[in-house]
Amino acid sequence: MTAVSAGVSAHEAVAGVQAVALALHGTLLDRDAGIVAALRPWAERHGIAANTSGLLDAFARHEPVRLRENPEQRYPEVLELVFEDIARDFGITPAGGDAAAFGEAVSDWPLFAESAEALTALQRRVRVAVIANIDRASFTAIGARLGVQPDILVPAADAGAFKPEHAPIEMGVDWLSEIGVGFDGVLYAGQSLYHDIAPAAALGLRTCWIDRQGQGEGGAWGAAPAPSGEVRPDLRVHTLAELAALLGASGPAEPQP
């Protein structure tokens, strides 16, 4: 896999943007920290000598498969299956209580320190849609911690599929069109090349890679697997605040009231 710039300047990449469609995991929520915090005590209790990379690699092996196989389930239920797969990888018979606790912990995954402020800054300039591999009930607690709500929330449960399937992204674009934002006015932003940037780019959307882990400089992939082919984001930044600042500097069209 390689991530290659589309060869346009940052200001060209955000020119005319009227809405940002955001991923949740890895973009607003620190997915890797949440997964490790949930798995570490369990691993220590069972004498599993796995470091952070080992735990995240195990998650990245199994989550895509379970997402693809179980589009009708809530994300916490999918995480229960992922936990059971991880446990078996380490030679442990999974206990139902441990699996359920891991699944429900998604609502407690930590926000990045900048998330609430950067989301607020984005909403001063553009419409914001959050397109998330989650259900509405699980997002309720996350939204309360953010303290700010997106203009549009597209949970995977509403779309009947999890990303990297196209259906949630297509639904987000459709819902944005209903509030006056055309396809060319949408910028899709996310941390995971696999779950977010690759499928959004395949649909022809402008994309911004929030490369929080410095993967472009050889950083670890963490809980998100690498995509199978070349991905060409139109823009790469390291934080959501950087994107908000670029949108502010470029003076995109204000969102319609």
C-alpha cells in the first residue's frame, strides 16, 4: 500500500468546500487508545505477554472480516465477535462477559484532546456530517462528551453496512444534498485509509487524510489495516485542527442556515 498526494496544493484541495464528512473512529475518537485500555487488563489477567502493537494488530486482523460478515449487527455486537477472535488468537477461551464489556466500551473510547474544539471550529465554516461505524445509541454518550453535535449523523446501522462499504458514505452525501450541499462541495476526512479514504476516493469525493499516526512517514498502522492498493488523498494533515485552520484561511462558502 502507498498513500500518494494528488498533486494539488492544500488551498486548492479545500477550495469551495461547503461540508466536511468526518469519520468517527481514529478521527474524533482515539480508537487505538480505547482498544488497548479495554484489552490490556484482560491480557494481563490471563498472562498474555502482548505489547500494544500485538493487541492492535490482532484487532486489525479480525475487525474488517467481522464488519463484512455482520452488517446487520450493532457495532458493539461486532466488537464482541472481534474480542472472541482475539482471545482465540492468544489461546484463551473467550468469556461472554468479557466480550460484552469490550463491545460496550466503544462508547467510552477517549476523544482526542482537540476533537471538540476542532469540530466546533469546522462548524463555524461548513456543514459537518459524521459518517460512523456505530449505532445511534452508542453515539449518544460520545456526542454528550463532545459537547457539540454534527449537522448530520450517518450511523452504519442506518445504512445497513459498515465502511469500507460505500453505502454509509453514499447515504451521507445524499443527506448533505438535502440540506443544499452538492457532491462537489463535500470533502471527506478520516484517519483510516482502509475504512474511509479509499472508499470515499473510489466514489469520486475529495478526500483529506487525517494522518494522526504519521503513517505517511512510516508510522504504525495501529487498529486500522492497510488498504490493498494505492490511495490518493487530495490532502494530508496530522490533526483535525489543521483542517479547520485551512478551511478558515481559504474562506470556503459559509454553510446555509
